[in-house]
Amino acid sequence: MTLKSAALGLIMCLTVVSTLFAQDYTNVDVAIVRDVRVAQETRLQVRAEVFNVMNHVNLGLPVADLNSANFERIFSAGPPRLMQFAVKLIF
């Protein structure tokens, strides 16, 4: 075994290990709901939801194909901060 082949084996081992373990996935979602009585049997529900409150970037998995020119590159990410609001009449 030459020094060049040993170094190549070490590099391949390190890249395989790095592609097997992805980044941590961090996500915090919050929902706030309020019921307001409009009449005896009628309620109005107001709702606000926020997904990924901290707006943390969750990267996708890197390309794991050793023959690809894009090996170990990351081309995807999770969704950004999203908000949705709703009003529901319950009778």
C-alpha cells in the first residue's frame, strides 16, 4: 500500500461518514387560538399559526453519488417561516 492509496482511502472514508450524518433538524411551531362567544350557541374562533418560528435553515441531504460532479453538495432546504391565520364561525 502506497502513501497515495492510503490517503485516498482515508479521504473516501471521511466523505462517506460525512454523507451518512446529516445536519440537525430544528423546528419550532406555535399556534394561538381564541374563542369569542357571539351569541348563546354561536362562537367565533380566531387562530394564528406560525411554522418554523426561529426561521432556522434546515438543509437537505448532500448528494451521495461518488461518481457525481455534485458529490457532497446540498441543493435543498426546508421551508422558511410560514404564517397562517384563520377565522371560523361555530354554530
